[in-house]
Amino acid sequence: MTQTTGPEPALAAGEDPRRYAQILTAVYDATMAGGKSPARPRDVIGDSWRRLQTLGIDPEQRSVASPQIDVSDLELSRRESGLFDILDDLGRGLESVVQDGDNILVVADRHGRVLWRSGSTSVLDRADGLGFVEGASWAEDSVGTNAIGTALVSRRAVQIFSAEHYVRSHHPWTCAGAPIKDPRTGHVIGAVDVSGPANTVHPTTLALVDAIARLAESQLREHHRQNLDRLRSVAAPMLARLHAPALAVDANGWVAAVESVALRNRVLLPEDVVAGRFWLPTLGVCDFEPLPGGWLVRPTGDEASETGRTTVSLDLRHHQHVRVQIRSEVGEWTHEPTPRHAEILYLLASSREGRSAAQLAADLFGDDGRAITVRAEMSRLRKHMSGIVQTQPYRFDETAVVDVLLPEDPSRLLPHSTAPAVVRMRRS
């Protein structure tokens, strides 16, 4: 089954919302009762419903979401979310949608917690009745299928209309949400959502919300560039005086300046790095010294001739925090791979004999003709995992011990992934 990965509105242009809501209600009632449904829900909705049924979420629940943190913790969460600097841009971009009084604008963090909301008093009062308030969790596993939680899980812009919501009390609403990714890491850091009465549904709302999310990412990218420029202005003169291999990197490993080191865009840093000595897969043993806005990294030239047995632990238990941990005699390193790299690492761990570029293309895209795309992605991955992921065929090094930690619920295996091989494994 082919799944759409781009923004997919709930209704096609010109479709009658009332008629479609009636069809959805019939589909919903039959599905929740375990009977024969007159039609299939959209893939993104069906996948969400299956996840929630597996978790035992009650679609008839009457309780509403409630704030889980106090005011001071909420303010801290706002500032630590990575979204604080672009809030005004989000509000201005969607002002036309909420100014008529029928819709509410919501910005949530990567956990689905509502950080900000805006709208008229009347629509905010209606949202209060659902617990759609600042500090409340609107993650999928808290309140069922909704544009915030489902966008965060699927990593795509989604529109949820009427009975597509898993919890029946949400059926009078429609919502459109899009994830916001941190351009420095590729990880989702939040979501923007526009919600309102079901009769306000319109296909263009989703397109607008998705466009504003992409604009927010471009603003974050510009902030990142400015921060690197500031770090470079401090570090470049310092590196020039060292006359020894060194790099200046920001807190995420993005390189601002180099001296006598091969030019690269980014190095992967140890988790919770502090001043001291650490081993990096691509640079060996390095000394770390703090700089304003980053780190001075100085390769020592020390590297054990025998690293001994390497253990690779791929932790897929929490889809928002996929981690790969590498341990050897020369050190330990933890990294959060991108969603695509997480898919590849899982597929390679499942096929220790290795996969060719054409096979991985079929696994990832359902098209073995996209081998060139796979080779480019593998080149990026191997820059981070030098000596661990081999070529011809692509595989983990034969001497490495690879341990994969899977979620207890198979439907939660990389739930954002639409790669055919992952979808098969998730549903088998």
C-alpha cells in the first residue's frame, strides 16, 4: 500500500463537508465496534487508530486534557523548546486564519504539550471545554488522533476532520497541524496547529499551516547561521594562532572554523559534552575547551591501534528519541540519528549479511531504481559512523555486536516511517 508523505487535506476542494462527516461517522462507528466498515479511513488516520487501539485508549473517554505543569515550568518549557524566537513569525503568518474568531492557533512542543495559543474569547472558551489549554498534553497517546499529536508521530502535515478524531467528543472539531523541524539536527521540536468548528474545514488551511511551519524552519536556519557567524568571529583568530589541528563547533557540532583539519560541515559530539577529553568516531581522541557559543575541539592524535570489540546499541523504543550508542575500548558515543538514518540502521541490523544500494532503495522507497539516492544517504551516514558501517554491500562491520531495542508495541516501530520494509515489519 502506498502512503502519501506530503500534506494531505481531509477534504478535496468542492467536497460537501456535511456529507463527508456522515460517511466518516459511519466508518468510525463500525471500526470502533469491530464491525465491517463501509469504507477505509485515510492511511494516516487508520495507522493512528490502530496505534491507539493497541494502547487501549478509550474512544468514549469523557475526561479532558489538563495542564501537567505549573506556570513557571510552562515558561521554562517555552524557552527551552527551541521555538521561542519564532513565535511572533508563527502568529503573524496565521493571523488571517484566526482573526475571524472561529479558529484557534496553537503551538506545541515536541512532546505535544501546548505552549502557546491565541484566538477570540469565544473560541478559547470552547477549547477550554476540551482541555485545549496551555500546559496540557495533546500527544496522540494522551487525547487520541489529533493534528498536533498525529503530526508529531507521522512527521508530516495532517488535517483531521470530524470523526477522524479518535475520541468521540472531538468530532465537532477540525484541525490542521504541521511539525516543525530543527534545521540543525533534523529532529522535530514542535508543531503548529489551527483548530476550529468542523464546519470551518477547508483544504487551503492545511497548505497554509504547512507553509508557515516551513517558514518557521527557515527562520530557525537563519538564527543558526547568525550564531555560527558569531562563533566564527571569536574562534577564527584563536585557531590561526594555534598552528595545530583544531575546530570550533557549536553545541550541536556544526563547524564554524577549522585549522589544519579536513573541512567538514559537522561533527557528532558526545552526549552532555563538558570540558575534557573525548573520543569521536571521525576525529579520534580530542580535547574539548569551552568557547562562547560552542567548543574548541583539538584532536590529540591519540588513537588505540586495537579498539577491541565494538558494541552498537540501536534504541527504537521511543520514536521521538531514537538513539544509537557505540561503545569500544577507546570510548563511548551516543547520537540521535535522523529519521532516514534510523530506518537504514534498523534495516542493516535486521540484515547482517548486508544490503545493496538497489535493495535498500526498494526497502526505503519501493523502487530499486533509486540507488543513487541511497548511495548519497549512505555517504552521509558513513561520515558519522566511520569504520562501523561498511560498503559492498552496505552492512555493519562483521566484528560489531549489534543490539536493537524495540518498542513493546510493534505498531510504534518508527511510526513516522513510510518505508515499505519498515511498514511490513511494523504490521507483521
